[in-house]
Amino acid sequence: MKALVVYYTRDGRTKKVAESVAKALDCDIEEIVAGKSYRGIIGWLRAGRGAMKKVTIGINEPKHDPAQYDLVVIGSPIWGGLMSIPVRSYVEKHKAKFKAVAIFVNLGGDNSAPGLKEMGDACGKAPLATMAVSTVETKKGQFSGKVAKFVEEILKGSYA
Ligand SMILES: Cc1cc2nc3c(=O)[nH]c(=O)nc-3n(C[C@H](O)[C@H](O)[C@H](O)COP(=O)(O)O)c2cc1C
């Protein structure tokens, strides 16, 4: 029963939630490092447009091989209504190695459904659990209840 939390973050919020999930599952964690910068206004525009066009980019070689885990938990910011480019790139590259998945997103608004659906579809597996945490919840540190429920759902699923 080995789990791995994998996430990308541009502004640090998905990282906070990912760390909280990894702590609750007492498992390994891996940050996806994009081969392209999404900093600044140009980066922001590239990120939004690219996400909507569903582009993929080069990313770092993972330190943790997802094939070695019973469960991969994947976290992404929502960009242009969909998953972020680095997370799409990770999923495209490694999905064949996933045994079971759970997914979560971090977003400024409240329309998480298209991004969560896209991530689940891209993984090619029905997620054991899904979670959406807003920017406001993350800033205020008010997401521990959601993480507890997310982890409970994971543990109730076939992973347990
Ligand atoms: C390029 C870009 C596009 C975004 N598009 C959306 C969006 O369509 N819907 C939304 O709710 N939030 C959107 N956001 C807000 C992010 O999802 C939100 O700030 C999230 O907390 C960022 O996570 P991070 O701090 O881990 O990078 C966007 C942010 C960026 C940078």
C-alpha cells in the first residue's frame, strides 16, 4: 500500500495542499518541474493559452517511479478551466504506469468540474477520490477538512 503524491505549482498553493495530502497519507511526494517558465505576464498568457489548447511540454525526470506505487495522487492548478500544462505532460508520459489514481485541483473560481473530468479522463482510470480547493481556502489555511475527506475516500476505495 504505497502512495505517491505528484503535483505542479506555479504560485505555491497546490504545493501546500499536496504537502497536506502527503502528510495525511504518510507517503512520498514529487514536484513536477516544467521545462518552460510560466512566470510573469507572458508566462501567464502562455500558460492559459497552452492549457486551453491542451499542449504538452518537457518536464523533469521523476525521482519517484510511479510504477512502484499502488496509488498516484495527482494535484494541479486549474489553468483556462483545465489542468495545467506540466500536469498534462506528466500524465501523458506516465499514465501507463498508474495502478490507481486520486486527483485534486486548486483554483481561483468555483468551476472545478471540467478540470477534474479532464484529469480523470487523461489518467484513463476512474479516480478513487477527487477534491477541489480554492485559492481563498488555501490562503486562509482552511482546507484540512477537505483533505481529511479526500483521504478517507481514498482509503475506502480499492487502494485500502
Ligand atoms: C494561467 C492561469 C490560468 C488560470 N485559469 C483559471 C481558471 O480558468 N479558473 C480558475 O478558477 N482559476 C484559474 N487560475 C487560478 C489558479 O487556478 C489558482 O490561482 C491556483 O490557486 C494556482 O495554483 P498554484 O498556486 O499552485 O500555482 C488560473 C491561473 C493561471 C496562472
